[in-house]
Amino acid sequence: MIPVKILAVRYLQNAALSSALGTEKKCLAMVTTDCDDATYIALDEATKAADAEVVYARSFYAGAANATQPYAGEVIGILGADTPGAARSAMEAALSALKNLGFAESGGVNYLAHTVSSAGSFLSREAGIPLGSALAYLIAPPLEAVVGLDEALKASDVELAALFEPPSETNFGGGLLTGTQSACNAACAAFAEAVKAVAQRPREG
């Protein structure tokens, strides 16, 4: 697993920008890292660990290797809460989750195939599924993502809940598949094998 680098963390109390971010929460916790998708999963974990919500989360263009500044990285995530303690607890949960998240690598190709056993408020909203549903979070470079998603959908009883059409801001692609946890695990395995096959034989149909 390629570890995620946490680049910057800050907390705001009585934030003046809350309404501009579309939230009434006045206590904000912010993070930047070098891996957007792992961070989105971690932010979702934060919503399950504390009374907080994801009020803003965006990837930056071209990816971490082309970051504009040392602490910008690939993504910014902002959590909102009613109290400073809840905002800090939520961010601590996200930072803890990031220790166990990251992309895999095969033949120089980086990819993510991760089962979220119970989606929190952030990913359930992004996928348009009920809170607590299982998700297969699948990301790879553009061609590999399309091949992998197709294999994942064929391999298990899952449905496509969200498609990240390639290229994304970070020049990847992928999607969120939903089903039972076991079905999502099978989808992740099929996706990973498909990505590895392309990495090993990129010009074989």
C-alpha cells in the first residue's frame, strides 16, 4: 500500500465562511493530503465517529505530483460541527483512518479497490444510497478504470451507484458500486485483478 501523506491540518472556531460553504456549522476542521480518494473515505469515517458532516471536499487538478504548493497536495476536505470538540474528534478519526488507507500498485499502475462496509453521511450522499450501505470504492487510471469497473459489475451482484468518468481532476476514473458487503468485496477483487492484467499486458485485447 502506498501511504497517504497528511500535509496540513487546521481548525476554525466561529468560522465566518460557514454560510459560504453551505453549512450552518461554525466549527470547521480542514485537511490536505496527497491522495484524494483515500481522504474521501477517511472523511466519511469521520462522520460516523463524531457529530460532524463533510461540508466541502474537492480534488485538485492534475494530482499530487503537480501540486502548486508544498502543503496543497491533491485534495482539501473540510468537516463541520457545532462544537470545537466535535470538529476535532471528527478530524482525529479521519487522520486515524488514513493510516490504513492508500493506493495499491501493480506494474507501475496505481489503483484503489476498497470496501466501505457501512457508508457514512458523506459517501451515502455521494452515491445516492441509504446510510449504512456497503460500497466498493474503485479507482484507477482511465483505461484500467473502465476495464476494471466492467469486470467488477460482471463478477458480483452489485450496482453502479456513481461513475467517476475519466479523466477526473487527477486524471483517474472509477466509481462506487453498492451491494452486500461480500458482493462489494468480490467486486473489489475483480477490479484489482482486471487492473493488474492491463498493467501486465497493456496492448493485449
